[in-house]
Amino acid sequence: MMSSNSSHMQTFPLVFHSSPDQTIAWRDGAPVTVRAFLADVQTLADALPEARHVFNVCTDRYRFTVSLCATLVAGKTSLLPSTHTPEMVRALASFAPDAFCLHDNDDCAIDLPRFRYPQSAASDVAREANVPHIDGARVAAYVFTSGSTGVPVPHRKTWGFLVKNVRAAAARLGLLGEARATLIGTVPPQHMYGFESTVLLALLGGLAFSNRQPFYPVDIRAELAAVPEPRVLVSSPIHLRALFANEEALPRASLVLSATAPLAEKLALDAEARLDAPLMEIYGSTETGQIATRRTARTAAWELFPDIALTPRAEDAGEQTMWASGGHVEVPVPMGDALELIDDAHFLLHGRKADLINIAGKRTSLAYLNHQLNAVPGVIDGVFYMPDESPGDSEAVRRLMALVVAPELAAADLQRALRERIDAAFMPRPLLFVDSLPRNATGKLPREVLTQLIEKERNRKAMLTFAVPPEHPALAGHFPGRPIVPGVVLLDHALDAIGGALGKSIGACRIESAKFLSPAAPGEALDIAYETLASGAIRFTIRAGVRTVASGAVGMIDNDTHAS
């Protein structure tokens, strides 16, 4: 399938399908042949503006893929950043001043010259389907990662690198040859994993792909049912967890792929049982591409692709770094993860080096803590966070914190469950309850987004726990034989706890509202959720487990001469 136009220039075909009448895509349930796809590619290639750099933000996977191929055929280069924030767009514009945005959306607001994907299909599909060949040395795309300084770092990907990497992945996954599977991706095509496993895997493995990007469980189920078997679900841990949250039967897959974050063994076992298919996790990086896989339900060990090697090198600080080389990896690359070699072909992953934390001489990783938090029944989503070191900080000052989505869970119960799972040194302080976590389309939580959310939540809302001891003097005559905590005592304890958390006394205040909804018993663990409103008032809710005991709001009476 590959040819050479000269002794030194190796070229590779744009698609590796065996016949122009083979199905390469499913558009909203209708098949598209290789012949029709290539006609669409050529039509778009002829229509593209002169500029050399293309920022492809098409949300429909078919249009994205046609655009990617048209960009290649027209001798241009794709820009694939990890986010589309205004800051990232400015960085792209300074990296490639001629860049234009190729989009398929009426309300595209990206601040670059814009070119709309043409609405009409190619007019001439009948002509001979010639498969274009692309020089392996051509830069097909720049993939951007957020560097340690926050400035996006471009990584150039040649067509030859992409072909060798994705063909090796297809061979490892058993998808080369006559598999003819259809890929269904819950992840977007612009991110490296979605780019490799839903777009390139179809083009270079001779497979088909679905144009849709189902996100909610009901949509994933419908999309699995909408395309013929065999089908491959390309997903991430966050999407898989949501998919298996209820017991509804799912259409069968022939293979499930997962990447973007480590997958828990239990979730892998669930996936294999519910979808009647093996689940393979993919390991790699933006710099190396995909280099290893594991069948998580059966083993913790990762198996490297043939010809890829990991070599330990000692760093200045005595730390060891693993370097990946060989196969499609053109120059040795240092890996940002803590990896442990088992033998030449297998290794264990102990988390990102940046994730490893040391508190009071005890070491763990954020990945391990996140796994334990998300394994607590009732937790829908959760994440641990270690604040950045400030100048003059010691490790002792920095406190681990956690954000959790668990609407049915009381703070005290969650803390109790965590104490059974993790060392006391790693208990989060504070533990913030939120409605949802701002995950991106691949399920990742960019650190800068998490930092902003924590700042907002810490200012707005917090969770405290208290109990009124049975020997409290106010309980003595309050319903002898079946004592309950008087409302005034509840309020007094609640305001005292909130004041302590805010670092100020709430002595002088005006009760704006108070509702007592169910009695609290002496010694009963009570949670207070509170938030500071823009007016300075504090709104609070007191709960015993999932039962609401009281709620209300207090306004501050400021006796100081200056406003606090």
C-alpha cells in the first residue's frame, strides 16, 4: 500500500481501504463509501483559502476528517490545540500568523479569519477514485500541549509518524485486515486520543467511523445501535462511568478503548460484562503517540508496542526518568510518568510525576486518591487538588483539598468512608461539595480551570460538621425521656462553626429567615452547608445525613467603622 516516488521520499496513502466501494463512514446512520469521501476531500481541498495553517474546529467527525484530509491534499498543515479558549487562539495566531479557522457551526466566534465548511456535497463522485499519496516527511499537524509555564507548546507530527504509530496500534488491537469495524467515539476528534483513535485509526486501519459524538448514556446507547457490528467504542473513564450508572441493556461492542485517565479495574470489568467485549486501555503521550496497551480487567501491567523500548536514565536529583524510543518514536522522549519496568516489554504505571505528593513523610499519588474518592458509593465525581507552593511555603502549610459531586451523601459519611480508604495525612481539608466538575470533552480537568473553581467555591460555599453533646445544659428540660436540640442552640452552634471557618466572630447578626424542618437528637452528627452572598449575608442549611434539619439566612451587623 506504500510507494516511493524517488529513492529518498517515502509516501503513504491517505486511506488504507482495499476498495473504493468500502464504507469509510456513517453519517447520521447512512453509509459513505471511500469513493464519495475522496470526492468530498478533493472538492474541499480545491476550495480552501491560500493560507498554509488550518485550525480545524469542525464538531461533526465526518466534516472534521474531510477537512483534515483536504488540508493534507492541499499541502497545508492542521493546528490541533487542546482547548479553544481566546488565550489559546491568540497563541495559535502568534505561532502561525496566516492561520484561519475551518468550522461547521453557525455561531463560530473564534477570533481568526473564518472559512465555513461547504454545505453542498461533492458534485463528481463517479470519477475514478484515486487515493492521494502523501510524503511521509510532510508535517501533517501541530498538536499543542499546555506547557509548564502555561504557554502552549507545539509538537510537529509528520504523516509518516502518524501512519507508523496508528498502524502499529491497529495491529496491536487486532483491527488491521478484514475487521471492517465501525468506530464510535465519545471523545472529540481535535484531542490527540480522539484524533488517533477515531479519525486516523479509521483512515489508516481501513475501518469506518461514525460522524456523531454521543455524550450522554442514552445517546451512546442509540449510536451503538445505529451502526452495524462489529463496532468499537472509543471512550474515556468519565463517559464509561456514566454509561454504566444504570442497569439498562446495551448493544454489544466487539472492542472498547479507553484513555485520558487511568481506569479502575472494577470499571473495566463492568465494561467487559455490560458491552460483551474486551476493554483495552491505551497509554501514550502527545510527544510519543500511543506506545502501550493493557487489558485492565486482567492485568495491571502495560505491554509496549513491538520495537518500542523504555530506558531508565538517572536525573540530577537522583530521580530516574524513563525515556521512550524506537518504532515510530523518531527521537528518544522523556516520559512525565513514574514508570516501573517489569521486563523489556512490560511496565507498571504509578501516576504522573507531577501527581506524586509527600505529606509528613508519607507518599502517594493524586491518581490513587482520586480512585479511592470515586470508589465511595454515592460519589458521582470527585477530584483531589494540591495547591501550588507559594514563596516561603513549607510542605506542611499546603493542604490537600477535594471537590466532590455527591448530592445524596452527607459530609460526615463521606469523611468516614475516606478515612477507611486513605491515610489520615491525606484527608482533604476542606472537602468542597459542588454540583458538577468542569471536565473538558475528553473528561480531563485542566488544572487552571480547577484552580478557578476552587477559589470561587471557597469564597462562596463550604461544608462543616458539628454535634451538640448530650450533656449540653439546654437539653436538660427539653422533652425529658426523648430530648431534642432546641432551635436556638442549633443556630448558636451553626453560627459559631461558620464564624470559625470564616475566621471572624458572628456575634452581632440579624436572623433574616430560619426554618426548622425536622428535630436533631443530642450527639447526632450534623452538617452545615453555607455560602456567603454578594450582600454579605450568609445562607446556611443544616442536615443530618440526607435529612434537612434547618435552613436560614443571617445578615451581618457591622459594628466596625470599616466594612469587612
